Amino acid sequence: MTIQAEIIVLPSSSPERSSLRLGDFPLIPALIIGVIALVAIFANLLAPHNPEIGSLTARFRPPFWETGGSTKYLLGTDQLGRDVLSRLIFGARVSMVVGFTAVIFAGAVGTTLGIISGYLGGWVDQVIMRITDTWLALPALMFAIFLAAIVGPSMWNIVIILGLVYWTRYARVIRGEVLSLKEREFVRLAIVAGCSKWTIMRRHILPNVINSAIVIGTLMLGVVIITEASLSFLGVGVPPPEPAWGLMLSDGKQSLMVGRWWLSVLPGCCIMLMVLSANLLGDWLRVKLDPQLRQL
Amino acid sequence: MKQYIGKRVGYCLLSLFLLSVTIFFFVRVTGDPATLLVEPGASHADMDAIRHQFGLDQPLWVQYGIFMSSLAHGDLGQSFYYRTPVLELYLSRLPNSLYLAAVAMALSLLIGIPSGVLASVRVGGFWDSFGKMFTLLGLSLPSFWVGLVLILVFSVYLGWLPSSGAGTPMHLIMPAFALGWYFAAAHMRLTRSAMLEVLGSEYVKLARLKGLPQSLVIAKHAFKNALIPVLTFAGINLVIMVNVSVVVEVVFAWPGIGRLLYEGISFRDFPVVQGVVLIAGAMIVIVNLVIDILYAVIDPRIRLES
């Protein structure tokens, strides 16, 4: 059965369509994400210094183009004399690992529960959806802070926390799609052919909602990275001395008032580039993969 | 109508119940809550005393009963750091957060609505593209970073605005902008799509057929109607704003609820953290209920649908 052919392309009469079509492939955002991913993978080779060990004699060096800066520390050093460039490079690894694993974890939980909820219906649906509604009512960042305050900070705890906070976003949308999918001919045929509920959910429903899950995932990537940075910024995220961008920002905040801009502006730029690219890519994917999500 | 409202209120109560279960469950399942409830550095005897005092040696359902009955009395526990009831502390900070959120909201509407209207008048034109850029930036920039850059430019380099604290209207400008930008982006998107919907409607076509000038059609026929969904969402967003301003309040040392939450984390003052999160969830659940009911009162289609 050609499941892919089952996806209907909604004839859209709204003026949204033409304007959203404007960018074909967002080359620059994709390149930026690709470069950040490569930097994260090869951080060991690329970083000129150890990101966690600095020399106290070389504290607060400005970037090389400012007076007092040297090419030994291209982007300057922080309050412990650690090389900012190296920390940014290793920070890419933290952001990438946390961002992707959290999005995938949340996606796996949310998609599974969304499919179960939508397909089985009845009290299962009621229970899952009421929990989803309640968890959606908690502001994401606050909920994450609450969980982080309980379990204590570590990188993998943050991944689990972000997954727990954000699975509801997937479950909501996926359930809605499953509700309409399960009325379709191919699902009925599968029931007639004697497939079990689990087989139908796995073989017939899942392939049809995976596109939406990917779109939501891409759009969530930016949100997750900002949340991670916010948690680190507030001191309940990735613990020091790990070089996370949010943590660097928070450290840099102290010396902002004396004009040491590079300690907070540079990690912020990295976060912005990453999130902006993820959002642009997500917008494009949304239009490309799933016409039904255009209103999202 | 009565049936509909009854159902909504039922859902709301259920959500509040689930919210309390969630909070209760997470605190207990992730370890010994006694370690969170005692002050850092407490002795073993203290821990046992706390366990007994909070009933932590009792079965879970009894513990939940105790938890709920104290909640019902408005007792959210005692702050370790301030030595005052959490609720009192919360209420003393709430006005500051509301003040900041109100100004940020006004700012975001002032930016969001006009730019949304401009973008909708000519889809694909300069204002539309500009608006897209603006919203994308607003949604992608972490608000704490916007805050830090604002401090760097306006406090450190230019010296025009105070970098932190509260007191004068000058203190408000930067936090309100840092908080409002994200929402300005959301309001612009909403205004644009609401305007596009209205501009495609029959009565706008009729107004055009009558030969009314474009400006009158936009201002009088379209804008007024497009404003309804935008203002409704602004109401919800105001509540959300109060609860998401943690990082902005921390950056600018604004003495609101977000800052209280941050102090709760920093001082390991767990009752404060738990209280703030509980109230935030409850607030949003209740506002959702109010909005649902208001919609049903205004629009009969909604209550008939269910």
C-alpha cells in the first residue's frame, strides 16, 4: 500500500500560501546548523585551548581586534582566564546534544501517547488528554525550573526535564491527526484484514503522522535550546564548569557593567544563530511536509 | 449553555486536581522530599522531625490529603529564607509583576497591531517582509540576551537608562521591551491573519463596492472586527507574561514573581519554588476557563458544538 499517496494536499485559498512559498530551500539556515553540528562533533580538534581550564594570569582578555587583545585568545578570555572561543566551540556540543536528544525524547513520548490517545479513544484518550491539557497550562520554563530544582542539575537531567515538559506539544497535534486518519479507508481496510490495534498504530498510523512529528520537532528545537539556555542562565541547567552557552551568558552578566561585552554578547549570538536557523528550517519544513500544519 | 459551562467548570476542576497531583507526585517520586523541605545543613534529628511534621512517614494518599487540605486553607508553606508564608510573599511581589506585564503588553500591542495591519494591507510588500523578519527575530532571540544587549547599549555605553532595579518609569523601559518583543511578534502575526480573514469577507467586499476609500474600509470595517481575537489573546497573554518573565526579571533585578522564583532556586527555598509554580498553573487553568465561558456567551456556535 502506498501510504505516502494518502496524504491530501489541501487546496489552500488563503493568501498565506503564496507568501509562505517564497523561500524554497533555506540554504543559509541549513548551512549554519550543519556548521554548528560539525563544530560540535569536531570540538576536540577545533578548540585552540582547554575550555574548562584557564590561566588566572590571562583573565578578561578582550577579543584580538580590541586594544589589549592578542591572537592567542581570538575571542578573549573570561573571569577564570578560559578561552572564550574554545568554550563557544564546546558549548555548541552541549546545545546540540541537549537540543536534539530532548526534541527526540519529547517527540517519541508525545507521538506515542498522541497515537494511542487518538486511536484507542474512550477513557484512555480522556486520561492522556486531560494530563496533556494540565501540563500545557504550566508555563514551560517554570515547569522546567521546578523539575530542575527537584532533581538537581546535570546535562542528562536537563534532557529528561525538557522531554517531560515538551512532549505535550506533540501529543496534542498528533492526536488530532490520528482522529481524522482513523476514519480513512486504508485504516478500515486494515481492520477488515484482521490487523491488531497495535499493528495498525505502528504500521499504518505512525508512518502518516511522522511528518508532522518531524515538523514539530524542528520548530521545537529552537524552543528547547532557548529553554536550556534559560535554565543554565538561571543556574539550574547544565552545571559549571561545563561550557554551555546559557551558563557563559550568566557568568558574563557580572562583568557587563564594566564593558566586557564579549562574555555575554558572543554566546548570545551563537544561541540566536542556532535558534533562528532552526526556526527558519522548521517553517520551511512545515510548508513542505505538511500542508495541514500551515496554520500552526 | 448551563450544560456547557458545567462541563467546562468540571474540566477546570479536574485540571486543578491533576495539577496538584503532578506537583505532589514529582516532589515525592524523585527522592526524599524531606531533603527539599529542610533547610540546607539540617541534622538527622531535624530531618526526622520534619518528616513527622509534614506526615512524610504516612502512606502516600494520606500525605496527599494533608497536602490538599493545607492548600485549601491557602497554606503554601513557609519560606525558609524570608521566614514568612509563601502566599504572603507571593502577593507582595505580584503587583510588581503585573505592572511590568501591563507595560510590556501595552508596548507589544502598540508595536504588534499597527505592524500587523500594515503587513495585511499589502501581502508580500515591504511591510509584510519587514514584519516577518521582525517577528522571526522576536521569536528567536532569547529575552535574557535582548535584555543584556539593551543594558550594554543604553546603560553601559550611552548611560541613558538604569540597568537594574525598580522605582521610576525609567526602570521599566528596558525590561518591558525585552519582555514585550516576543509578544509583539505574536500579536503581529495574529493581527495580520485576523485582518486577512476580515478583508476577504463579504461585508468588506460590499464596503469596497460601495466605493468607500481604502483607508475607511481598513480602519472602520476591517480593523474593528479584526481587533476582537487580538484583544482576547492579549488577555490570556497578560497572565502568561506574568509567569514567563523569570529571566527578564532576573536580568534587570525586577522585584516580581520571576525574581522570587529565582531567589527560591538560589537559596534552595523549595516551598517558594513549589508555591510559585502551583499558583502559575492554577492561574492559567482558571483564565482558560473564563475565556472559554466568555466565548460561549459571545458566540452561540461554540456552545452548540459541544
